[in-house]
Amino acid sequence: MRKWSELSEKEQEQIKKRYLAGESPSEIAKDYNLKPKQISDQAYRKKWNVNMGTKKTTKKTTKKAAKKTTKKADKKTAKKSKKTKK
């Protein structure tokens, strides 16, 4: 087994391209004598997957966010009204 650091920059770029094209790490690893985990770890560390961590905004998520903000506002007004009653 090889280490990631032993790969040339050209090989690393080829692996990245294949990974981003949707090829599985196990298929790529066979060609470069690596473990699939080495490839997936690099992809995670270097954030190869552009969509990772970003959420697509949908009507549901915007509705949920709106509900949360209205609930927070309602709680604040309830607290203020309790303070003024005392």
C-alpha cells in the first residue's frame, strides 16, 4: 500500500477528477494501490465535494425558519409583558 504523500501531484489530481466524476473510492484505490479510506479521507479533508455541507433552500426549510423566528418573537413579547405586569 502506498501513502497519499507518495503520490505525485498529477496522480492526486487524476484521483480528484475521478472522484468528482462519481467514481467510487474503492474503484480508484485499486488503480493506485491505495486503500479506499485514504481517498475518501482526502476528499473530506480537502472538501472535494462542493455540495457537501450546503443545503438547498426549499419551501419547507424557509417555512421552518419563519416559524422559529415567530416563536422567538412571541417568547420575547411574553417575557416583556410579564415584566411590565410586575
